[in-house]
Amino acid sequence: MKRRIFIAGLLLFSLLLPVATHRAISKTPVVTEIQAQADGFQLGEDARQFYRSRQYDRAVRRWGEAIDAFARRGDRLNQARSLNNLSLSYQHLGDWQKAREAIADSLGLLAGTTREEIDAIAHAYRVRGRLQLALGRAENALESWQQATELYNRLGDREAVRRTAIDRAQAFKRLGFYPRSCETILSLLDLDATRCEAIGRQKPDELISKLDRLAPTDSDLFALKELGDLLAIVGYPRHAKVVLNYTLEKSQTQPYLDLQPSLLLSLGNTHRILEQVERAIDRYQTAEIKTSDPVLKLRARLNQLSLQVAGDRLQNSAILSPMSLSKIREDLDRLPPSSTAIELRLNLIHSLACLQTQHNPVPLDLASPIFRGCHSENQNNFKLTHLPSWDEIKRQVEIADRQAKNIGDPRLQAQTTGYAGAIAQQQQQLELAETLTKNALQIAESLNSPELGYRWQWQLGRLEAIKGDRDRAIAAYRLAFENLQILRGDLVAINPDIQFNFRDSVEPVYREYVDLLLKPERVSQANLKQARKAIEALQLAELNDFFREACLDAKPEQIDRVVDQAQIPSAVVYAIVLADRLEVIVKLPQKQELQRYRTWISQSQIRETLNELSDRLSDRTRLAIEIQELSQQFYNWLIRPGESLLEANPINTLVFVLDSQLRNLPMSVLHDGDRYLIEKYAIALTPGLQLLNPRPLTELELTPLTAGLSEERTLQERNLKFSPLPNVPIELTEIESILPKTETLLNREFVASELQEKLKQANYNIVHLATHGQFSSNLEDTFILTWDALLDIDRLNNLLERDRDRAVGAIELLVLSACETASGDDRATLGLAGVAVKAGARSTLATLWSVNDESTAQFMEQFYRQLTQIQANQNIGKAEVLRQAQLSLLANRDPDKKWERPYYWAPFILVGNWL
């Protein structure tokens, strides 16, 4: 019985005895003191039973009777314990005033002179912390739980200290202090880590091994659940999945069954972050079925609803029936006002507003940015016949706002007020929208909350732009941008319940800001530099979003300094795709002022032309003239307006910082009507400012490690079959003949463990992998094939990553031969750039599509022969080496091979340091 009570208490916010608060004490007949005490214990047990069955009103009555019984006996200790439990019951009923009174009465009863009294006082502090957290006062909750911790330490009650630490971690998480929360949880667990980042750097199988060595205590399982949630929030969802699945498995025994629904809910959220929609829905549905907790049940249903609305999965969805939506509203109304209840209602409001926006769309440039993600491309495919009206949605906002004010939670007041402004904007009530948005922003700024501030600054900026006040709009967008810079890797934590989507929630802030800065015909240097800064910050943010973590922790080099000091004369070309035009900013060597030109062309036209050109490029039967018809258009848009500018300066290398879908277009193939761009310039790509200590290869002796597969491979567990690459042995043999210090792993030798061992043994500065691989905007679809497995991006990174503070340890060049970007994925090069930057490789040579095996072998031979020339000529960089290798194929006139066609030479790109 004691164990059952203990486990039940843990499940209810890790509190020792589940109970409630109330000052009123029911009257009972006069009995003897001994009988009164006995009756008090029995009444307390009855109250616990009512509490466990969620009959909180009956629990309140029983605790009141128990308190009376103990008071008549003069048993202040058990009276105080019962008051603690009474406070908990009142909290569940939402009677916050009586909950406060009960806990205050409890703390006033005891002097703390005995161990039992100290324990009861510590418990009272835990209950008070629970109350404060429910009312949105996480800072006060931390103080209460710190007081409880100090008392439990005096008692030497280690288990109670651990449970209170889990409480404190929840408060840190509520405040957005994710590192502190993670440190607190990890201090309880024997995982050889003190920060979430340390867990995230471990291989998933290594983490599983460490978890398997645990002999988890009761509190450990709750700590592991919190750790899983934190890992998902701070950007390590795959590691979160490992931890949560482990905890779910360990919770199969009877005492922990009540933990499973919350674990399933957390797993659903994690699958959602990983864009595994069907798995997420399944987890949400299972969690809803398994739990009797009305809050958990509602959260699972609302998360499923928002996922289906965001993913345009509305047809035949039972959750969208009038009965289901009505049931959700009724269940929400039954919840007592609390921060949790308000957050759940905001979740519903967002989904309902999305449905209304999808069925009655507002032009995107007039809509509130809060509902930008609701503009589905397929929104007209399915129409609801029972669409909730804006008036109904506003009523829900009014309820949430009233509750936020009643419980005194300013963070939630900022959200409810901001949502009211967003809905007013959707209805084109612009003056009201501006007033409400400014009110929300004022609250957010008083809280020093960048995750709230950026959203309402963005909304205000949009409203100012609609009014035509460009200066005020720019000022609002600048503040939103600066807040996003503060947030960096914490963007995913903006709202864990409402689907976070980088493309809808963050990326447009950067683009709309740049659009405003560059709108006039003449733009100041200050605004040009600010626009460039914003677009580079977007590149970094996209990489962080791709990895779900702040992956670039190396110290970047300022690209301007590199361009001005390099012996190789280079220009940096920033191509920015906006809704109605293509903006280009150029940094020239030894020039302080940036240059800028633009082409008025719609984003949709760029995309259509690019798709057609990509289809032609990846078709080996296409003649060069068919490619040039379209590649000239891109030359005219990107290069021709600045052609004279480039020709007036001694430039031999163009370094492109490409935006959006342009990253999947090889710049080498652009054609001026006479020549390809590669015939005039060496070409490289870079994510912008992020260059890892760039230095020429002239300073190094080249030591390659090569690995490849030539045989057909089949992976049964993934149902994947890979064709043979018969020319890979020739390719690797040629590299060995050119660079004698080459070490080679071929076929059966090319396994992850052997590759890792070789990289540990020596400082290879070139790593060449000739194998199948794919790069995608989805981490799950980004991989490299070894003999026996697919290496996902984390495992590949763990193999390649070096100590970036040691110059001798860096990979100067990573070559990915025979790999390709995912077809039709306009963000696929994120995977390519991400592998290079995250692994610390200064440069990466790869292909945008899988090309002919024989021509690739020929290309690589030429590439490495040219690479050796760098040692003798400081004016030759890796970009020029790539150019010469491409020109060797372009110059081939063998009618049987046709290697002069762009299909064979154009897909090779260099990402990163071009020197």
C-alpha cells in the first residue's frame, strides 16, 4: 500500500501525497481523542482514494473532516500534512485562493523541531511550488522547491531531494532555461553527461548502451521522461526518441503504468519534430486511449488536431467532426483555470483559426504571420461543412484571456492578447489589430521574452507595412530579427504544443525584413549590409533547423576579411529570392562598399524555370543547346546585370551564397550565349560567414583516406537496393597513384568501425568516399552507404568530426563521389552543406545528382592531378582545381562518351573554403 501511494504521488507532479487545499473545516460529532485520531487517519485514507479516482470535491470534504479530527486531538503534525493534501485537491478544482489558504495554514502550524515536522514543512513547500507553477509563477516555484530541497538535505532524504529536483527542472523548462533544466535532470542520472549537448553528441547506440546499464529507481523514470522532453525541445529529437522508448519499455510493470500515456504523448511530439506524421498520430491516439487524466487526454487530442490541420490531413478525420470539436470545447470548459488549461485552449484556437484561414484565405501579404503556416497549398482540396466561425474563435480567445488575467500569468496574457490581434488582422480590422499587438508586445517586453517578443514584433511590422509606413515596419522587423538572433538554437521551443515549422514561423521574418530593406531603387550601404547580415543569419538558422540544434559552434571567419586578404582574387555573390524579384548583392575584393542589382521576376517563375532546367540537366540524352536555352535565362537574371561590374575587377573566382531553390542549380552551367560561367570563373558555394579558419592547401602535405563500394548492395531491413559502381576501384587506384600516402578501404573493408579507426590513427586531411549517398532536407533521408549499413548524418558526423581547435586535425577536403541530392527537394543541399560544416570540413566536393561512373572516375583523376599543383602555385585554389577538372570533361570530344554535355560535368560543386 505504501508503494502504491508513493508511485501515485510521483505521477501527480512528483508530490509525496496527492491531496488539496481548503480553509473551511467540516463539522463532525464530538468523539474521544483516540477515536478522533483514528478517524482522522481513516478519513485521510478515504480522501486519498477519492483523489486517485479524480473525485476532488469529495476528497476536499474528507480532508476537511480529517483536519477537524486531528485538530480536536491536538495532532498538529497530521493536521499540517492533511492541509498540504487539501491544498493539492483544491488546485485540481481550480480554487486557487483556498489552495493558498490551506498551504499557509499548514506552514503556520509547525515549528520544525522534529524530523517529522521538518518533513511535513518540506512537503508543504513542494505543494506551494506546485501551486505557484500552475499559476504561471515559475520563479516563485523555484524558491519554494529550493526551500524544500534544503530541508530534505537536512533530513538526508535523498529520494525526496531527487523528486524535488525534477520539480525544479520543470520550472526551469517553463522559464525557457533549458540548459539549467537539463543540467538538473542529468545530475540525477548516471549518463556521464552534465548538459543536453553532451547527450546529443553521443551516438544513439552508445546512448542505448548507457541506458541499458542503468538500474532505474522510481524517480529515475520520471527524470528520464523529462530528459526525453528536453532533448526534443533543444534539438536532439532522435536522442529523445531513444530515451523515451527506453523509459516506455521500463514502465511496463504495474507501478508505472500511469506514466505510459505521458511518455506516448512525448513520443508523439518527438515524431512530429522528425516529421514522422503517421507515427506521431498513432502515439497521440494511443496516449488518449490509455489515460484517464483529462489534461493528458485533451493534450493528445489537440496535438493530433493541430498536426492534421497543419499537414492538410483533414479528409475523413474523425477528430474534425462537429461532435469531436464540441467535445474538446466542453472538456476544456471543465478544466479549472490554470496555465496548462490556457495553453491547451490556445492550441485549440490556433487549429480553429488555421481551419478558418484555409477555407477563407486572406492574401498572404495581408494576413497575420501567426497564421502563415495555415496557408496550405492544398487548402481547397477538402472543405468542412461545419467550419467554426471567427466569432466562435474569438470567444475562445476571450475565455483564455480572462483566465490568464484571473490567475495573473503575464506570459499567457501576452499570448492571448497577441492572438486577439492576429484574429483581428485576419478579419482586416487593422486598427484594432495594431492596438492589441502593441499591448501584447508591451507585456512581452516587460518580461524580457524574445520568444514572445519576436512574434508580436513581426506581426506589428506586417501591420506597419500594410499601412505603408516602411520606416516603422523596418524598425519592428529589426527587433524581431534581433530577438531571433538571441534565440538561435532555442527556436524549436517557441511553442512545443503548437506545431513549430521553420518555414512558416521563422524563415519569413528574415525574408520580409530583407524585402523591406531592399525595396527602394536606391539603398544605403547600412541597409545593404543589414540585408546581407539577415540573409546569412537565415542560412545559419536553416542549418540549425536542419539539425534541430545549434550545429555551428566553431568560430567563423568574416568572409569580407578572407576576400580582401586572399591571394586569389574573388567576389562573393549573394542571390536572394523574394516574392517579386531576385536581388543580388556583390562583395568585391578590396572594396568597402557592397554592390547591388536586381531583376524583377516572380518567385514562381524562377521555380518553374529551375524545375525545367533541373529535369534537362539530369537527363543524359539532352543536348547542350537544350540546356543553354534555360541556363541563359538564369545568367541573365543572376549575372548579366552585374557583368560589367565583375569584368572591371581582376576576379577569377565567384563565391555564391545562394538562397532557397537556387542552391540546387549548379552555377557552372549558367551560359552567356557564348560560354558557360565555368569557362570564365572558378566557382564555389558557401553558407556565408561560416568559414572554418580558411587557409590554402599550399601549407599542407596532402594525406588522403579513401573508401568506396564497387559491388551491388542490398539492405534488407530498409528494403533498399544499390547498383554496383564498377569504376570505383579505378577511381581510388588513380588517387593512390597521384598521392602515394593514400590509405584505401574498399568494399568489405569499408565499414564504419574501420573508417573510424583509420581516422583516429592518423590526421588525414582529405577524406574521399566513393559510394552511394543522398542529401535531403529531411535528416532521415540523408545518408552515406557503407558495406554493411547506411550512415545517417549523426553517425557520419561522429566518424568525421575532429578537434576544431587543432589546426592539424581538421579535414581540409571531404569528397563525396557518387552521392546526390534528393530529387525535387529544394532544400536538399542543406544536408550537403550541413555535413561539411558540422563535421568541421573546410571544403566539401560533392554532386547534385548521381552521374556516370566512368566519367566520374575520369573527373576525379583530373581533380587530384590538379590538386597537387596547388603546392607549387599559391594563385590556384580548390575552386580553380574543380574548374580545371570540369573543363577536362567539357573539352572531351569523344562521340561515344559525350562528356561535354552538362549532365556529366555540371553536378560537381564545391561547398565551403575555396582557397
